[in-house]
Amino acid sequence: MSAGGRSWGPVLLTILCALATLAAVDAALHLVAPPKPLLEIDQAMDQYAAGDPAVLALGSSHARSFIAMDKALSQRTDGARRIQAVPVEWGKYTPYAWVLKHRILPILTERNASGALVRPSLRHVLLVTEWWDSTALDPGTGSITMALPARAWQWGDFFADLGENGLTPYNQNFLQRIWREWWSVSTLVQDRGYENITKGLREAVRGKDLEAERASYDNRLKGWQSMVEEGAGHLFDPAQKQSLEEMVGTLQGLGLDVTIVLYPRMPGTLSAKAKETTLRQFSDRMQAFTRDHRLRFVDMTFTNPLTDDDFEVDFDHVKPEGNRRLAEWALDGDLAFLAGKGATGGAQ
Amino acid sequence: MSLVGLEFAFFFPVVFLVHWLGPRRAAWQNAVLLLASVAFYATWNLKLLGVLAAATAVSFGAGVLLSVLGAGEQDPVRAAVGQRKRKAVLVASIVAELGLLGVFKYAGFFAESFNALLGALGMPDALPVLRLVLPLGISYTTLIQVGYLLEVYWGRAPACRDPLAYSVFVGFFPQLIAGPIVRARTMLTQYLVPRHLAPAGMAAGAGTFLLGFVMKAFVADWLSPRVVDPVFADPASFGAGALWIALFGYATQLFCDFAGYSLMAIGTGRMFGLELPENFRYPFLSKSLAEFWRRWHISLNTWLFDYLFAPLTTGRSWFRGRAGAGFLVVFLVSGLWHGATWTFVLWGLAHGVALAGHHAYDEWYKRRCRADRRYVAWRKATPYLLASWFVTQAFFVLTLIPFRAPSIGAAADFAKGLLGLGGVEGLGQRFGLQAAACVLFFVGFHLLEIGPGPAWKARFLALPVPVRGVFYGLVLAFLLVYVPVGASTFIYAQF
């Protein structure tokens, strides 16, 4: 980059042209793979602080389905009742508990000068979960590198961890999140790790390779199914269970009505073995847990209005239209109480 | 922290701004760089920072003592006493520096080897095998400090009296992990004066960093998990074709990894107004092993030749005038420096023997040239040059087998496989378009240095500034799309 010489002009011009090119390429790639902004914890906390919702939906990325439910509930109650989704990406119970303790409770229990709660509306908490959330952090190793209270951290949390452990793959998640937040409009940044740009460009040049797509689908399905089937041996890891109990205890201690919601699974991906072992066992044990702790229990694992077409290619998340149908269906059924029937308590 | 990691994108701008926005004084600039280097090191292991600090304090103190003892002494008796004291300080400080390296890097290896020897003789283990965490960059910082002490002792460089400048000289963060191994005469002097932010330096720094980033993050990091690692992990399963591709892939990866890191370090240095030494000069163009080692890891090899080979072959020991034996010692040390395993010893031995052989051949050929001038012409002819190039490169690539293999047995399996005596598995989808792009980059990088290459480079640099800006923008966009995601480590950081 020999633009130097003795003057800054050429250097600055080079940088400007490079940045302009980068921005132009980025804008063009929006057509191939537009970035999909996702609700993260920071934004969810800001919304919570500003909105004082009646319902809190805490869970992994699945909690984002409750953004659609918020709209549906708001319509049904003329805006009187709102749901705040708090998605902990890749989360399990220990990260949920961390988020509850360090991010949600300070807002939930904030009081004004006269001692009254600043946000007194919260009545219900939905803990949105599935079997994977209850397993050890990385089954077999107990370590965790990809996840993710780090996504809920603030700079202070990051530096504290950095001081204690040095730079680790775990706390690097925080930097990743910040970086993605800063460049939220950039396709080039948001697509890192997803490869939608290369896929889109390949398809634009060569057309869709249906055979390869099918093979990839079958391959992923096989891996997905064996992961779910093997999950039975890892359910309710002691550390995760303890975090779940702590969360429930904290929320009940605040006088909140807690519901455990088992998130829908994509029907076409469920082998008979998975249904009979991992999913059945998880549902039964979670139902027993809710009975013991006097919680509501809503199991959508198999019982829901969704078809395979309503799920994203990752087999795990529901598409926007599916989320809308799921919301209407749930608010007509097991979650009808969110509209105000049978509401009790409130944060104390 | 790594120069190629996302964390560096947070770290560098902060250090850069604090460094240049503060007072234009050497003390301020050195303080900022020292603080940044400490933070850089601490992100890896705060506790082991003490080892580096202690080693730096010892070499700094020893340097000052070396400059004070016997200085300006007129009386010959006192001067001789002063000289003896200087020698004692030099030996003690070098023993301390190398002792630290020995304990952390070699104690386990020697204990294991000794126990194995006893085992072969039917005796029980006699030494406990220590498994210590190797302090980051200790192999590099030790050589920097030993080199400094020798230079001061020989009077080739003045002792540094500024602890701040000296600490940055030893531990400047871009060079901390994997060099270049800096010298007092060229680097220390730069830290003693204020640096200025110049457009040319900044542009050259950014360009060098970008080139290094492409080599490391695009080429090396792409080849490693897809082409190299799977084959070296299980060479017995793969067919000869896959093994040859993996071996050439490893040569490419190793070069791009290390040369890429060096360029990023040099580029970062330039952006702080500092000129770190060149570490690679197109080694794959070399037509002899001696030339290869003048172009590959230049800072290590010049160190070894200046501080080991030269004193050895020009001193008063048996080695005097025996260059072949000197090569053997230098490359055995180089092998051990790379790692405390028998595979590295084997690698060093192979190169030592080859260099000694080449030296003997060269001497013989020169005698022939003096006797018959046709030999001079033959040596300059294209077939001779091509054959020399091929033999040199083939030898280097083949010796990468023990360099990369986890054990001598695995290296033997790999070598057998190259002859078609192994498995049958191919690389399949692993060797795709992107691998071809990596190879193309690697070949193109070297070709730009020969024939019409330099003229093309000059023509590119003469293009209007906006055109070059657009080019750099496209390179950045390409990198954002194609550089593999994930934390990557530098191969030479482990040495």
C-alpha cells in the first residue's frame, strides 16, 4: 500500500476509496444475503426497562418466537399486556440464571425514591426450554466455549473474566457480540460463520444444486437425529438442574407466576427413538418438576400447529409466519391466561 | 491475544491512538508500548509475565555491569581483572537466560530421554518428568537477550541504560509471540529516540500488515484444517496423492503462517514508527540450501550464524575452520530450538548434514571452476539452475515430514505412504477451488519477485490512488467473505 510519500492526502484518499468500495460491495451483497437483525440481551433489557411488560419470556434463541406472541397479545389486550422476550443465544440453565441475576433482576427490582417498584407490571415469567438446555454445558467435557453468558455481558463483566482467566474462547464471545452489534447493518460482518453470501453467489453462478442440497439435508438430518437420540443420557445435569431450581426459587420469591414452556420441535426430524427416549423423558421429568414446584407447564414439543415448512433450515427455529400461527394458537389455548385471566402476584 | 484475532481489532486502535495522541517523547511512546505489551502478554497468562520480567531485569542489569566493569581502565592488571569479571557476568547472565529456557522448554524432554535410556538398560526411571507451561515467546525473548549481552560484551553495541526502552526492545508485543528476533544495534537505537507518524510509514505498515493477514488468515488457516491436519493425523489411511498434496500444502501453510505473522508484526511496528527486521525473503526461489536459510526465518538464522557458527568456526576450538561441523552444530541447535522432541532433532540433523554436504560440494566445484572455466558457465546455465532449485526445494519439503509429524514412527509411516505403500483414501472435496486459490496466491507471491514480476508490482504501485483504494477495498471484502471463522494460532508461537 505505497500511497504514502510525504503527504497524508494520498493515504486518506486510499483509505476512503477502500472504505467506499467495501461499503458498495456490502450494499450489493445485501441482495444476496441480507442481514437478519436478531434481538439480543442488551436490546431486550433496554426494551424491558422502557416498556414495563406484564410477561417475561426467558429462554435460548427460541425465546425470539415470543416477539410474535408479544404482538398478538398486545393486539388482544389493546396494548395493555406486553411480553418481553429475553433470548440467551445457545443458552442453558446456568446462562439463563446468570442473565436473570445480573441483567434482569436489577431492572425488575429497581425502586424509586419512595420505595415503590419502578416497573411494577410483571406478572408472568415463561421459561422457554427444551431438552438440550438441561444437559451439561458441552456433554462429555463439562467445558463450554461457544456460549454464552458472554453474550449478556457488559464491559465490566468481560474485563473481570479477562483478568481472572486471560483471553479465552469463552470470553471472546463477548467481543464477537460487540463487533456484530457495531456492524449490525453490514452483510459482510453479519454473514461471518453462516456462509450465506458464498452460497448465494454460488447459486447465482451455477444455479441451485438440488442434489447437493438434498445430500446436505440428509447429512444434517442424520446428525441432528443422532444428537437428539443421544441426549437422553445427558438430561438434567446437576449444575443445570441447580440453576433451574435457583431461577424458579428467585422468581417465586418475587411472587411471580412461572410457566415452563417446552418449545416445539420440527416434526419431520423426530425419530421414533428420539420421541420415546430423550423428548419423552425430558417432558415427563419437567412435568414432575413443575408439579413439585407448583409451576404451570405447557408442553408444545409435539402438540402445536406447526409443520416442517414452518421451520428454518437449521431444523431448530421457527420462521416468522410459523411464529405468528404458534402465537395465535397458544394464546387461544394453554397460554390464554397471559391475556389476564387468572393473573396473580407481581414482583415484590 | 493474536495479531489475527478479532480482539486485536479492539486492542490495536486503542494503543495506536494513545501512543500517537500523547506527547512526542520516547519515554511516553515506550511507556505506552510497554503497557500494551504487558496487556498483550497478560491476556495469555498474567502469572508467567513474571518470568519474562525477571529475565529482562537480569539481562538489563548484566548489560549495565558489562559496560561498567573495567571501563576506561589504564592499568593492565586491573583491566585484566575487569575483563575476567566481565566474562563472569556474561557467563552468569547467559546461563541464567538459557537456564530459564532450559527449565521450561527442555527439562521434560531430557528427563524423558534419560529415563528411556535407563529403561533400555533395564533400569527404573531416575528423573521426574516436569510438564511446565512454556511461557509465551520465551524462545524468542531469550535469543534477543543473549544476543544483546554478547553484543555488549564484544563492544559491538552500547549497553542500554534506559530500562523502559530496554523492556520494550525485549517484549514489544508484535514480536513477542514469534519474532522477528531483534538485534540491539538496529532496534534498541530506535527506542531511544522519539518516533514520528509519517504517511509513508503508515501506508507501508498497513500494506505489510494486510499482506501478512492474507497469508495467515486466508491461505494458512484455510489449508490447515482441510488439507494438512487430517492427513498428518492419520497418514496410514491416505493414498500417495493425498500425502503429496498434504505435504506441499504444509509447506505452503508453514510459510504463509510464519511469514504472514512476521509481516503483520513488521506492519504493526511500522505503524508505531519502528522498523522490525525482515524475516523472510522469498525462500522458495532459493537454488541452494545455504541460500534457502538466508531467506527463511532470517532473524533466527543470522542469530545462529553470528553468535554460534562464527565464534565456533573462527575460535580456538577443534571447530576452527571446520564449517561442515559448524553447520551440524548450528542445525542441531536450530532443531532443538524449534521443539524438544526427537523429530526436530532429526530435522536439524538432516539439514546440518545437507548443508555440510553442500558446502563440501561447493568447495569442490569452486576448485573445478578455477581449473576449468566451463564449470562457471555450466553453473549459470538454466538446466543447472533448475536442477539446483528442484533439489533444494524437494529437500526442504521432504524434511518437513519429521518437522510436522508427531513422532519418528509417524514420520516413517508418512514417508512410506509417499511411495504408495500406505492407504488409499483421497482428499475428495477437501481439495477444492479455494485450495487452488491458496496455491495460486503462494505461487504468484513468489513469481512477483522474478522475471517481469517486479515491473508488474511497480506498475500497480504507479496506478492512480483511487484505483489502488478500490483494489484494497475488494481485498478486504474478499477476506471478510472467505477467511475462515474461528480462533487461529500461529505455528511458530509454539516454538
